[in-house]
Amino acid sequence: MAINAQHIPSMFPQGSLTEQSKAKPEIWQKWPEFEAASRAMVVESDFQSGYWGAVTAGIEGKNPKVALAALSAYERAFQVSFDPDVLANTDPYRTIAGTPEFAAWAKQRR
């Protein structure tokens, strides 16, 4: 099943910290931004800023799974693809580029 904007909030319910979601506590410091961005992605699927807000909340919340799910949703919504090698060498993506989640996401695109 592909992850889209509607699935992101259910994957990371507020306060969760489970083995299944791998949600990290830092994401909840960015919860209002993440929630607003997720709503924007659902309500206005062509509103690019909503996607970037979710990406930013994931990066700043130190949760690469959230950031990458939002990037993937952006790719599907706008028929684009991100080059993982370019992202890995671009701020602020350097902070998530060394994670197992990023490696798995990048592998799907190579």
C-alpha cells in the first residue's frame, strides 16, 4: 500500500512511540506543524506548501519516516521524482540521509 497524505497522521498518532511506527519523541514537538501540513495535503492536494510543511516537520522532529512519507506523497501528487543522491548532499536532508529509512527509500528510487 502506498503511503499518502491521509495515512501519515494515522501512522504517527500523537504521543506514539512504538516499535511499529518508530515514532520518535521529537516529532511531537512539531505536532501542530505536522498536523496542519497533513490536513493541507488532504484538503488541498495541489497545495505544495502542505507537503513541504510535513517534510520539514519530519526533518526538524528527527523522524525520517515522516519526512520521507511526505516526500513520497509529494512525488505522487505532482508527478516528480527526487534524486536521493542529490537530497543526501543538500541541507537539511543531510540530517536524515544516513538513516536506515533513507537508505531504504533511496534504494526504491535507484
